Amino acid sequence: MCKTFEGINKLAKHMDSDSIVLWVGLKKISGRLYTCDDGKCIEDIVTLQDAVVEDCNHPDGCQFREYKWLNIPSSKIVGFTLKCCVR
């Protein structure tokens, strides 16, 4: 199992946060992390719900695409951060 995949899921459970931002190449992807509590995850695939892909390296300027579900191979992820609330 990929260490990126394991790290994302462990941190999400520890921080009790499912709101995540990923960087895949030069694209920024944000959405809600689908956790593997029900055992239906695909190994080494990070699944996001209500994902928005931001591509600001496009020749026509920044472009945004929205997806209800988006599967991302964890081997393609170059960075990530979890969003959480500060009380």
C-alpha cells in the first residue's frame, strides 16, 4: 500500500477532517475525502467527493472543473493538506 494513501487516511481520521486539498502535478484539487470505513476503497486510490480541479497553467488562464466523484492514484499526489476548524 502506498505511504501517501496511508498517510492521508491516518491524518484525516486523527484530525477528524474530511476536507482536503491535493496537488497533482501543477493542478490543485479540493474536495471531501471519502474515507475507507466501509472497506469499499480501492487500494492506493484517493477518492474525493464534490471535487474541484483548478488548473492555472492552462494557456487560456485558470480553468475550474467540478466532479461529483474523483479517483486519484496516490502515486500522482505531490502534496496535500487537510482543512480543519479552529475553535
